[in-house]
Amino acid sequence: MIIQLPEKVKFVLNTLREAGYEGYAVGGCVRDSILGRTPGDWDITTSASPAQVKQLFQRTIDTGIQHGTVTVMEGREGFEVTTYRIDGKYEDNRHPREVIFTSDLLEDLKRRDFTINAMAYNEQEGLIDAFSGIEDLKNKKIRCVGSPRERFTEDALRMMRAVRFSAQLGFSMEEHTREAIPPLAGNLSQVSAERIQTELVKLLVSDHPEEMRTVYETGMSGVFFPEFDAMMNTPQNNRHHCYNVGEHTIAALENIRKDKVLRLTMLLHDVAKPLCKTEDEEGIFHFYGHPEKGSKMAKEILQRWKFDNDTITKVTALVKWHDDRPLLEKPAVRRAIHRIGEEQYPALFEVKRADTLAKNIYKREEKLSYLAAYQQIYQEILDQKQCLNLKDLAINGRDLIQLGMKPGKEVGAVLEEALSHVLEYPEDNKKEFLLDFVKNSRKN
């Protein structure tokens, strides 16, 4: 098997070889090359020590030198070059207490997580596949190198990585690998929220976000996302729904494009339903107030997972308004856009559509027709550049002060009153008219 190595990777490997050391491209870049995917980066493993690597190249960065990793800079590109190593005892289900450098490539490969990530390649020896990674690629299997229990005990995050790779590659977990997760899932509590977040996002924006079901079935969500377990155990006895809350959520994830904010929104849009569930005298379930409460819960969950404020703001707003349904009249839609915020559109339409497609077929066409009409009215309002907020109002605070008003709350209240009028009658957004409107309203 021949892999086309980038010229800069060839240069690094040839430099190591000419100095008498072994060097191979290793891990994900080899896997992706075999699959015909473009590697995100190229990692290199070598028999040379970190000090020897630093001597061979002009520009290096000590990115993880205690674990044997030196980043070699070639132009503006960096290549992580790591010395063959054996990991010492893992004390925190995440990091080895020490690493021992070795001159044996196979010792280095056997410590890696999955067979498809434990292959190495250079142009002289070709592919080194000691753990049947090629076979697992052909069979579309995620299999641990050696004992799954040992690999997952060493590093608990590998359990999430197993599901994430399944989602990204469309593979399934090999039986023993999957069976090893439930007894060890609790160890994820020792993994940082940032690491969990990274794996979760990669899973969500993959081609197979339905792998969230595996996260639940293996017990992992119970550790870092117990709200999802509650969703998976909350039925929706309601003619609008054909799934429980969790399965509806998974279906909604599958019906929206691969975008971090949109996928997180669908994951969390019904997170409050288990807490908001009520049952009427006919045995029908209702979930009154779940968007508002869900928005607050989404904020707490995203903060727990250490997301940035921008993502939190966008997701919580979309969760809050995902069920908002204004009348299909321009004044009502203008008020909705003002109330919800222009910045939430057109993402809100995508959220609403995905939500609708994840429900029962009961009145689905009617709901989709409503959404199409809503979107059309929204677009007409934008095309006509109608006023939707104070910054687009034809008057401002300075104009009111010139009328004799004192700066303060009254100015803000009068501007809001003028905006309310303009949202109803957009043609009145003219300075002269609004100043007369303000004068008349003050008289009354």
C-alpha cells in the first residue's frame, strides 16, 4: 500500500532517517489517507529522543517534551514528532504518571487506543499494521488495541472517542470494545469538561449524530449529561409526537445541517420537557413552558461543559424561541423579529423545520406550510428594510432632548412607544411624523 506523503512530511522523515533514526507517519493521518480522507494534521513517531530531534531541525517548539513530543516547524506548518514511548501507570484515568522512551516501534503502537489509529507508514518500510487496523477499516469496526478494559482504564476519554470515531466514520464498535464501556463509564467524571466538550461537538457535527443513542446506552451520558437520560426516559403521549423526548431529539439532530450551534440547539431544545411534563384528564401529555425553562437549563449545561459565551448566547436564544409561533401577518412577524432578535434568524427557521420533521406526521404539512409563509413574510420585511429596532428608528434620544425632554428613563420609554407604533405601521418611520407623534402622545 502506497500513501502519498506531503513533501514537508517526507523532509522530516528523511532528515530523521539520514541521521540514523527511524521515523514514521502515525495514527490518524495514516488512517485518513487509507480511507481517502484529507488528514487534518500529520503526526510523526521516531526512535530519536526529543533532544536529538531538536538538534536535527532549525525551528522546534517544546509542545510536550515531558511526553516526548517536539513540534518541528517547516515554514508556517508544524509537525508533532514524538519519541517511541511506553506509558507508565495511569493514576487519574487520563494521564500516565510517567513515560518511558523506547527504541521499539511496536511498543509504541501497542499503547494506542484503536487499531485503526495504531498504524505507521514511511516510504521505505511501507505500512506497519501490527494490530489488523486495515482489516478493521474494511469491516468498519472500532476496536481497541489489546484489552478494551485496559485501554479505557488508562484513559477514560477513549470511551467517548470510540463513539465519536463511530459517528465520524460511520463505523460500529466491535462487540468487546462496546461491552467494556458500561462498567467503566463512571471514570469519565475524572475527565475535564473541556475534553468532554471537544469529543461531544465532534460527534454532534458528524454525519451520524444519532450516535448520541450509544452514549446513552453505554452509560456515558449519565455521567456528564444526566438530563439526556431523563429525556430518553420521558414519553410524549401526544398526537404531535411519535417518539419519546430523547428519540425526538436524536431525530431532530439528524434533520439539521452540520453546524455546532444548530446541532447543540437541537440537542438541548427540549431538555426541560421531563421537568415540565403534565397530564390532562384525557391522559394527554403537555410540556407547557419548556422553551423558557429549557433555555435556562441549556445555559447551565453549556457552562458546565465550558463552552464560550458566544455559543451559549446563540444556543440559549434559539432554545428559548424554538416554539414561538406568531400570526402570519406582517405586524405580528415584525414584533416577533423585534422580540426574538434579528440575529436569531434565519437559524431559527432551520431549528423549527428540524423540530417539525422529528415529530409525528400529524398536521406536518400544515406546520411546514406555516413555516414557509413565516419565512416568506420575514424575507419581505427584510427586503423592504422595515424598522425592527431602535437603531433603525427615524428619531433618537438627541431628537427628544431637543424637544425639551430631560435625559433619563422617559426618553427610553418614549422611543419604545414610537418603535411600537412603527412595528405596526412601518410607513410611519419618518422623522417629522414621529416627532409629531411624540408631541401628541405627550399632550395626551
